[in-house]
Amino acid sequence: MWTIIAGSGSCKEMGRMAVAAMVSSWVIPIIIMVNRFVPEPYMDEIFHIPQAQQYCKGNFKSWDPMITTPPGLYYLSLAHVASLFPGMWCVQAASSVSDMCSTAVLRSMNGILAVICSILVYDILTHLRPGLDKRKATLYTVVIALYPVHWFFTFLYYTDVASVAAVLAMYLACLKKHYLISSMLGALAVFIRQTNVIWMLFVACTGAINFLLAPNRKDIQLNDAGLSIRKSIQLTDNRSVPGYLNLRKRKSSGAMNVASHSMSVMNTSSLTHSSGLFDEFSTIFFRLWHLKWEILLQFGPFLLVLLAFVTFVLWNGSIVLGAKEAHSISPHFAQIMYFSLVTALAMAPLHFTLGRAKVLCRTLWRMRPMSFIKGLVVLLAGFLAVHFFSIAHPYLLADNRHYTFYVWRKVMRAHWSMKYILVPFYAYSWLSICSNLGKVQKNIWILVFFCASAAVLIPAPLIEFRYFTIPFFFLILHSQIKDDKSWFLMGILYIVVNTFTMLMFLFRPFHWDHEPGIQRFIW
């Protein structure tokens, strides 16, 4: 399966090996360090590790009612332990299989999955940007692997890294048009974390869009005689998605360029003249209508996974398995605003520079008055979201081990006006993100990505940086950042943040008066 998804090629293999070696160079020593200073399960590990150990004993009927996610992580752990058994037997005899499901061994699975994640990121990058230098692809991948929240939970037994790995593998398989394998990986992703059903739908939608807009696909044209089918003319475009819908006007320096451009415009369908979202929707709709059975055949397996998931939710009475009262669905619209700012800060060298602000302002000014209307709509939506749909979950207010506790108290609730003062920053972040994506992605892709992010984040009442990880990965992979300086600065930023958070976690423990045990700072 891995060969089918990843493809072949000696150059790519060298790139994957380099990525794996670089990521392993920090994963292995830090896992050893974490197990040395924090040998006992911590935070959510107190639920996950005993549950995995029950599975190691063959007790599959046991279930902790406080666990909210499906048991996919524990089955992966069984496979991980089974793969380690021969090597561990040579080093030290074990009295039973359950003895090998120790905290250290279970945590090590996430270290392996982190390396797999980095290889998947490398393959996705090189697939989306086939002309990218392999050395740059390796460095870009290493920077993404250092993303602080993903990096930190590599060393604990949480569902996050396994979830990211399954979603990335699903997406890579879909990009390579292995739709059946992609749907199977989607089922695995949902079995690890149920909200991944949204990312499965996102992957299926983007795959269907690429399928419909493939350069060799028959074009569906609306003319005076009705709908007719003709061979489409492949258009060149600087976007990663096939350039059917956008024939961008470019400045030319000579008469020959102008004439060539004019002839290409005259010879194409009227549906390809505009880059507007409406034109993209109409083109996709007409092609979908004529190719509906082919689309159903190719992407039907995704619908089967979705149907199975809906059946489970109806049977369970909730999307979460345990602790349903604390994880009830809530209209937390402010969450999508938090995501925009946190993600833009994670890509600060790209979004928060004076040059970037000037470019964005010039773009808005050039596209006036529509750009002003859009800006006002984003601002108004931000103010309404933080005023009416800003939720302070009891866990957020009570648990001072999480950084979100301090962000909420020291920043967002420092003054009653602070939540409104931050709205322009949320708006700027979204406008900058969409503007950057608009250079390389179709409008329909940006809309689908926003809807998927909103569907994952808005129902979640608790503010968790972990929820932002998967949309961040999709965002940075598709932004196609070409400025090496931005990548370098992001790498430095991530290293500084990672060093701080790990030092605080390992060497700044504290105690609660109302509860025994050592407490540690965590994302």
C-alpha cells in the first residue's frame, strides 16, 4: 500500500530517507528524555494508556467512559507492539505481551508516526509542486514537522499524531487518484478521531473537483442549442489545480505575446473566461451532471464510510463516545476566528510583515469597492462571532496546565474590550490567508477548505490548539510559499517555541493544593 501511495523514484527515495533521518534525529533523544523525566502517564494519557493496556491483555470489551474518541489508536498500538516483539524479546524477556505495552513503548508509536507524517508531507509537497527542488522540499518538510503543537504531542500518547498521519495518507492517495485506498484510509482516520470525517469529505470534494477539471476531461458547454459535449482545450495556469476555470490576464511586453494571448482567449469556452466563484460552480455543476455515474463509481467508497459514520452517530446518540456532557456540540463561531490568528502567527514571516500588509492593502484598493464590502463583511462577522458566540468552557477556566488558560486570562480577558480589539487581527489574518491561497488555488478550493475548517472547529466548545493542526497542515501545504527566507524564519520560530514548551514541561513542574501529584505545562 505504501508503494502505491508514495510512488517510486530514486531521487524521491533519497529525499524521503533524508527527511526520515532528520526527523528521527530529534524524535529519538527527546522521547528518551520525556520518558526519563515523565515516566508515568500524564493528562489524557491516564485514560489512553490503561485502555491500550487492556487491549494488550485481550480485554476488548473493557472501555473507559471518559474516553471520547474511537479505539483506532489502540489497535494501531497493538500492531506497533507486535512489530516490536521480536526485537524486544532479544533484549529482555517479557513475562507477557501486556508487559510490553508500557508507557514508553506506547509513546514510541507516536515517534514512528511522526516520521511517517514527515515522509507523507514530503510526498505531498513534491506532488503539488513537481518542479520544486528536492533539497528545498526536504527543508520545507522539516520545518513543517517542527510545527509546535504537532511536534509536542509526538512525545505523548495522544491521538493527534496518528490522526494527522491517517489524514495525510488519505489525501496523498487521493492526489494520486487511488480513490479506493484513500477511502479506506479515511475510514481509518475516522476510527482514530471522529471529526476526521469532515477531512475525509474535504479530501473527497477536492478529489472530485480535480477529477472533473482534469485537462483531458470532456468539457460541458452551455450554448444556444443547449448542452453539448466537446473536447476541451487545455489551458495553462499558474495554479496547482488544473487551470480550467481561470485564464488570468497577464501583462505582456510585446505585440506577439498580446496576439497569442488574444487568440487563446478567442478559442476557449465562454465558461473559462472568468475566475469568479460562480463560474467555477456552474462549470463544475454541468460537468458533474454529465459525469455523475462516473463520479459515483470513483467516489462511492467515501459515501459508504460517511453512511457508516452517520449510522454510528444515530446509534450512539452523539458524535463523541464518552464524557458527552463536557463535549456537547455548541455554536462556537469565535473558534474559526481564533484559528485564523493562531495559524497566521504560525506563519508570521509570511503574513505579519510590513511588506505583506502593503501588498494586501494595494490589492484591496485595486479591487475596490467589492474588496471594501468583503472586508466589512469579515469585520462584522468577527464582531458578531466574538460577542454572541464566544464560549468559555469550564475546562478552559479551571485547568491552569494548558497555555490556553493563560492566553484566555492574560490576553483575551485582560479587559472587556480586548475581544473586540482582536477582531481586526482576525479579519486581517483571514484576508491574508485567502489572498495567499488565491494566488495558487481555485476559489472553490478555498471555499471548501473554509467550510471544512468551520465544520470541525465551530461545534467544539473547548479552545484547543490541537484542533488547529490538520487545517494548518492543509493550509501550509497549499500556500506554496516560495520565499526561502520565510521558511527559514518559521523554522527558527518553531525551534524557539518547541524549546521553551519542552523545557517548561520537563523542568518546571508544580503542585495543586487540592490534588496530589506533579502537574506540568502543556499545549
